[in-house]
Amino acid sequence: MLPLKWYLMLVLVAGCVALVQQVLRLRWSRRGFLLGSALALVGALAGSLFDRGLQLPDLLQLRVDGEPFPLVWSLIGGALFATAIERIGRQPARGS
């Protein structure tokens, strides 16, 4: 079981990813930030799990209560997942 601080780092990473996405869009909405944070949280968790499972190289790793936290892989996973879901949601209906 990972410590609570480790999961709080995931939430912080997800918030940063969502904030950057809002800034790059040049518009701010609370709903967009919360939705982006939730999607980025899933992606950050997936990125950290990929790092552990696939034993990816440690690009930048933090120690949180003695446990390694893969910062870069969490950021990459959060950004990729949130962006992919956003792009899928924007696809126009086919045949219209």
C-alpha cells in the first residue's frame, strides 16, 4: 500500500496538467479544469503504473515517504490521456 502523500502527488500532477491545458486553450472554466484534472488523474495513475510494471527508465523520480514517485511518467500519462479523451470527444458525428 502506497502512502497517502504519494496519491496526493498524483492529484497535484493532475492539477498541473489540467492547468497547462487550460492555459494553452487560452480560456478558463472551472468545469473544464475539474474535468481535465479528473482525466489527468487517471492518466497520471496509468503512467505511474506503466513505470512500475514495465520498469521504464527513471527520467526524474522523487521519493515520497520512501516510495519512488515517477514524476515524468505521471506527467506524460496525464497529458496523453487527457488530450486523447478530449480529442475523441471533439470528433464530429460521421455521416453528417
